[in-house]
Amino acid sequence: MALISVEEGVKRYGATLALDGVSISVEAGDCLALVGGSGSGKTTLLRAINRLTRLDGGRVLVRGEPVDRQDAVRLRRSIGYVQQDGGLIPHWTCLANASLVPSLLGRPDASDCGRRALGAAGLEPGEFGSRYPRELSGGQQQRVAIARAIAAGPDILLMDEPFGALDAITRTEAQDTFIGLRESAGMTACFVTHDMAEALRVATHVAVMREGRIVLQVPAGELVDRATGYAADLLEKSGVTL
Amino acid sequence: MSGLRTAAARGSWTLALCTLPAAVAPIDAQDRDRPILVASKPFAESYLLAEVFAQFLEASGFAVERRPGFGMTELLMQAMIAGEIDVYPEYTGTGLAAVLGETAGGGSAAVFGRVSEEYETRWGMRWLPPLGFENTYAIAMRREAADSLGVRALSGLTAIASDLVGGFSPDFIGRDDGLDGLAAAYGIEFRETRSLLQAVKYQAIEEGAVDVIDAYSTDGAISRYDLTVLTDDRGFFPPYDAAPLASRAFQEERPDAILVLTRLGGRIDVSAMRRANERVEVEGRPVVEVAAELLAEVGLGGGLAEEASESSGAAVRDADRPVLSALPRRMWENRGELVRQVLRHLILVVASLGAAMAVAVPTGVVLERRRALAGTTLRVAGILQTIPSIALLAFMIPVFGIGAVPAVVALFLYSLLPILRNTYTGIIEAAPNAVEAGRALGMTEWQLLARIRLPLAAPVIMAGIRTAAVINVGTATLAAFIGAGGLGDPIVAGLALSDPVMILSGAVPAAVLALLVDWGLARAEVLVAPKGVAEGRR
């Protein structure tokens, strides 16, 4: 069953059409990469899934139910979210940040959830839990952000350029951590990237977007064979050899 | 940290509510036992005459509240019409020319009859019998300058005025019966005209910064500074007979007190008045004491003089003492009064600041949600800020009367912008990425505000409060002009009496208070700064 699906999604910002009748669907356990240049509508599409953006047309279903009929706050607490700059709360410790969603849900074991999540994201909770975000490197901060997203054990994870601001080595490490985490927890994920190589490395499926439309949607394994035109250009720019 | 702020706001309100009723004179038209409000203009003779009225009324068993140096003619007229004050010393010539806008015609009796009639018809005010002396404008020059130029009368200025600099009180410059009328009547055009307060005018002419000044014919300083008064040989200035001017409410409610003041009529002659002025202006003796002596000298005393000199004998000013060494002594002698003024000052600041915080912080938070309104709102608050403080205080009088309430309202309006602007920008700039992530993970708007935005904005908001507080401590000194009290009282009185020590005894504590408030709130800024945000904090 598709855990996430968008049907004929339309979004306008004034005169520009950010989403021009987009449809995608992500099966349980899959990981979809939304790839495209800036302004292609990929972030808008991602944000429509947990109702950070409201569509002007079409509909979004999460776990089979239209998001418009779900309570936005409850919906968001049930979906992990990671953004490019981490967006950690600066005056909270890393443990407090990681425990955010379990504590919002009122779970008595919120701190334990946070500690486990930090560990799963590759950070020793005893060492990093009491530090403030600014005392961590960029890569470590992004790991805290991932820990925060998965601490309450969501079945869905959304990520907006999660590794985009990291240097090459840190990025590869963070990607590996994420791949391991997702596969062991069986999480369904959808993430935005402009890097085809990253999409191929991390995702099970790839959707290529351009000017508010999906130009190609294929399993990751078939991408290289089926990419033509714009998608092939993107592949080439990302340094993936055909 | 939001708790700290609300606690401070709550504390200030409690304080304000407890103290304001006691601090503001209860003004109830029906209350026959209320004190009689006696006001004066801000110069020595007016202070003296008001004090004479007050002491004479008190000797007859009336309760009196003093509003010395209340303001110039326009402000006093507004307050009289509004029933905020009962009586003050006025001059018939001022009433005729400055208030009624008529030119002089006839002698003293004619002018008195004219102003009596018009004031009665227009405002129900009554001119009580003139006190017995005239204090007309006197145009004066340094004696040596007048001698060397051979000038004796105003008509002698016509030919030479283009080489002279005139220094006149703002009051005199702006009036038809003042400089403009004088210039027209005598064809005088000065090379330059400067606006000078009473407090500095004599020094200015002594140092030669100006050549011609306006003085009063009963001025004690004319002889001290060796000036020559030029004769008004074309009879330009109207007669300026001094008399108590009584408001409508005062006449209706307290005919017995009117009767008492009537007994002052014709009792004070020009030489008695000039002597009394000299004692205050030249010898620097306290107004209370000199007024009591004046009453005794004209046969209306009754032991008051002795009593007054005993109570304030220690406060005699030593005119030759350097200001800096006289200041600590004067402040120590008046410590009781000083403490009262500081407390009163703080009440004005704390009450206005508390109200501004209670309004501006929530408004700043709301504006972040409705950014379209933010520009307009901040502009309006900005415009309020640009109104000169003394003008804003004057605008308050028709609405709120005089005293602490209008002062607190004016200071409140001044405090709005810094707090509002800092709250708004503080909230907007509080880690927008963290706010976005918090929202995406299911924090409610309220949780975002209470747990991320306000704590991060707290130091910025606190900085706005600090700015407002420091501005308020300074501006509150001006509130003395509308009878709000505080550390402005000695400043206003000192300016009127040309007494630098008295000015400083208000100005120095006000400056110290501003520094203390600034230091204290800077500490508070550090205390409310959230952990983990910036190095070296907390």
C-alpha cells in the first residue's frame, strides 16, 4: 500500500505555478528522492506531505487518508522531518532537541527515546547530550537533527536537502548512517536533493522534477538506463557516468 | 525569563496603583475641604507672590497646595479653564496683550477694568484687587554701554540697533506686545536676536554676549548687574499691575478664601517687591522665608516669618560659594525632600514603563503574526516618539489635567516604540530555522512562541525596555512643568530662580538615576539571555 501519495497536486505562488499537476506515490518501506534544480517545486511538494504547504488543487494522502482531514499538529508529530540547516533549537541541549517529539507527545520516556535516537544517529548520548548545538560541528548537528526526526519512532521520514551543507566526507558518513537507520527501522522516506549521485546512493526510487512537473519517476536501479533529456543532463552534472 | 518580565510588569503596576492616588492631588469640585491650588509662573517674583498667597491663606486656616513654576501664561490659562488650579499671580498688561490680544489704552485703572470685564465674560475668572505695584517690561543695557552710546530711552535705540544683539526671554519674543510690537513702535531692528531663559540672561549681558535684554522693572538683578533701564518714551508697554487671578470654580466654592486674598490688595508697593526679589535673586535666600518676611513687612505677617526662617534657616544659599562644594551640602540638607523626589520620579518611570511593557510586548508578538500591520504600527509609535517631550506633556493637559497622570501617559507613549520595535524584531529574528523545524515536527504556534521565540528574543526585548527606561528617567524631569513632581522640581525652580546649585540638585540625581537604571537593566539583559546561544553570557 502507498503510505504517501500526491494526486494532481497544484500550488501557485502569485503568478508562478510551483506545482503543475504532480502525482507521486511512495510504497511502505521505499525511499523516494525528489531531484531537480532550484525552483523545480521539489521542496514545495515535500512540504505538502506534512501540510506545511497547503495545495491549491489535487490532494495529498498519508496512510491512505487525505491530510486536509487530519489534524496538522498530530500529523506532523507522526512524521519525522529534517531540514538542510538542521534547525536545531539553539538554547536547548542536544538531548532536549532529540527528545522534542516524544516530549510533545507526552511520553514519560521522552529522554530515553532521545538518548536512543542520538546513539542510532552515531552520537554518544553521554558525550553529546548535554552540549548545546553551537558546540557541535555541522555534521554532528545534522546527526542531532536526524536523531530528533526519528526519536518518536515515526514510520515516515521527510528530509529537505539533509546532507546538502556538509563537506564530501562528512556527507558520505551521514548518508551511510541514514541508509542503515532507515533499513533497520523499515521507515518510508521521501527526501529532496539536487544531487543525482546522492539520490542513486540513498534512494530506492527517484522522481526528477522540472518547472513544477515530474519528468521521470523510476526505481533507482532503472534510472541510468531510462534517463533521457533533462534527467540525463542532471545525471551528467552530478558526475554519474552513463 | 518570560516569568521574570511579567513579574516585573506586575510589580510595577501594583506599585503604581498603590501610590498614584496618594501622589495625585484629589481634584473634586464638590469637595469643600480640598486644598486650594496656588500656582505661579516660573520666575522669582511669581514664585514669591504665589508663596505670599499660600502663606496668607494658610494663616487664615485654609489648606493650600502649591504648584510653583507651573508654566507660562498659556499653560496657566488652560489649567485655570480646566479647573486644575485655583489662583495665581498675573499682570494686567499680560492679560490685556498676551491673552486678549488688545493694545494698551488708558492707564492702570482702564486696563484693570478691561481685563476684569473680558475674563469674567469669557471664562468666569476674576481679577482680585491689584497688589499695589507694577512690574512692567524694562529694556535694559549695560550701564557703561548705554553711557558710551549715549542712549537713555528706547527711541535712542532706533538708529543704533543694527549694531546690537538682543537677548530676550522666549515669552517676550513670541508676543505681539513683546519684541514684535516694540520693534514696530520704535522702528528697532537688532542685528541678531537670541532666545534666552531668565536663568542665563543676566550672565549673558554681563559677559557681553548680548547688548540688550528684556527685564522686569521690579527685578532685583538690575542693580546687581549694573544695568540701565531705557525709558519707554513712547508709552509702548501697557501697565502691568500684579493681581491674584481667581478661577470660576474657586470663586463659586470658596468665597471665604477670595475674601482673604482681597485683603492683599494695595498692600505691596514696588519698593517692598523689589527688595523681596533681591533677597531671592541676588542673595539666594529661600522663597518661603522671603515671602514670610514680605508679609510681615506689609503688616500682614503674624509670626510666620520667624517660623519660616527657623525651619529653613539652614538652607540659606551662600551665593559666593562655588557650585560644586555647595551642591553636596544643599543635597544633604534637603535629603528628606530629595528622597521624596527620587521616589516620586521612580513612580513616574516605573508606572509608565510597566504600562508600556504590558501593551508593547503583546503587541509586538501579535505584529509578527500580522506583518502587514507592523509597518503602520511602528510608524505611528515612531511619530509619537518624534513629538517634543514638552509639547507632548502640554497636549496631555486638556485631556488628563495636570499632575502625575498626564505625565505617566506621556512617558508611556514615549516608551512604546523602543519596546515594540525590539519585541517585533526580536521575535522575527529568533532562530527562524529552529522555529520552522519546530513547526514541522508538530509544535503548536503557542509552543513555538513560549519555548523558542520569547526566550530567544528576551535579551532583545530587555534592551528595548532598557532604552525606554533611560529615556523615561530623563524625560520625567520635564514632567515637573505640568506639576507631576519628581527630580524636575528643583530643576524648574532653579532655572526660574537662576540658582545653579538648585538646578544641579535635581539634575545630578536624575543623571545618577539614569546611569543606575541603565546598569541594572544591562544586568537584567544578561540574566534573561538563554543558555547556549552566545559565548560569555551567563
